[in-house]
Amino acid sequence: MAEHPNVTRLQDGYAAFAKGDFAVLNDLFADDIVWHIGGRTQLTKDYRGRDEVYAFFGKLLELTEGTFHIDLHAVLADDEHAVALVATTASRGGKTVTVNEAHVFHVRDGRVTEFWDASTDQYASDELLA
């Protein structure tokens, strides 16, 4: 069976994020994307629109001293939904945390319209980014 095209689009999106390639992300993210960040940190909120999402990415990289990294394990997708299984690693102030996560996406016409992060250790992430 052939891979769904949204699998490839998300894989390309993760590669683009790692390289800071916003041209690819602009094509992947809908103009009105909503990016939900849970937990209890200074980054916790709903980010609306690509500009706010990109500002969040910048703040995340700033807080983690440029160390934030996503190791993509798998992407599952259909026409409307996608899930990426990842491990995120970040350091701050000499402390390093690696957490397994599921990234959940709503997709419309091949573009991400909404994102949620389901962490296996929200407390570790919260402590790092408090």
C-alpha cells in the first residue's frame, strides 16, 4: 500500500524545522494555524497564526539555548489527521531532558491547521522550561 501524501508532507516539515527552512513550513502550515502548548511553563498557551507559531519556535530555541531537537520515529496520516511519534531533547542551564511525545495534527487540503503535543513526561518538560 502506498504511503499517504500527508505522511511525506509531515516528514518534510520535521526536516525543514530542523534546518530552519521556513519556506517549507509556510507551505505546510495554514495561515490560521492554531498551535496548542500545554503544561505549566512560560510557553504554555494557544498560538494563533504562523507568525505566533514561529515566535514560539524562536522562544523555545532561546530558552533551550539552541539545543531543542526532535528525533522523528514515525508519522501516521490520512486526509484529515496525522500523528508523529517523536523524542524531543533539550537542555537548559546544564540540565538535559529527553521526552517521548505524540504530536497530533489536524490537516486540511494538505496543510496543518491545528497541533497538539501529548508528552509522556510533562513534568520533566515543565521543569526544564519553567
